[in-house]
Amino acid sequence: MKRILLSLAFLMTSSLALASGGGGGDGGGAASSILKLDPLVVNLSGGHFLQFTPQLKLEDPTKADFIKAHTPMLRHSLILKLIGKDVNLVQTASFMATFSEEAAEALNKALKSEDVKMLLFDGWLVQ
């Protein structure tokens, strides 16, 4: 039952992102301040996994191409911050809020800039 509810929550979150224009493609309009990265799967403690799709809220949408060019380094930074974390901790709202802030700082450090305002999550599934 829990798995079904988590799956439904993930699908609803994804649908909302697509409906709000966060589903990729620029549609010929102005640059978006949200840059969606490919989904990540990270090993947690006890043989569990975390799957989520990071989205970066950008200070300046015109820097999206610069940030996209550094995607492998950014994904690596996020994995290092999460790998081996306690599965029970990762499922808490307080962890997600703290991780969002710490991850944005780590990404800015990797980029040597202040271009990432916030890390957002599209789905957050622990298995």
C-alpha cells in the first residue's frame, strides 16, 4: 500500500511539473529559471535506494547553458552528499529541507558561482 501511495505521489508531482512548464523543452518562450536534471538513483544505508529528479532554481536563467555543461560534476556532487545516508533520516521533511539548502551551496561551490538559488525535487522515492 505504501509503495502504491509513493508511486501515485511521484506521478502527481511529475504531472504538475509538466503542467507548469517544468517538463522540458523551452516551447520557444523565454528562458526558464528552473533547470531540470536527469533522475538520480543513490544507494542509502541498509540496501535501500533513493530516486529523485533534481531541479535547480537559477538566479539568472541565461546561465542555464553554462550550468548544463557542468551537469556530470553537479550530479556527482549530489550523489556524494547522499550516498550511504540513513534511510530513515532521508525520508523526513526536515532532511529534505536541509539537504535542499546544503546541496545548493555544494553545487555553487562546484560551479564557482552563485547561480543556483535552490535545489528542488521532482519526486523523492525511497525503496
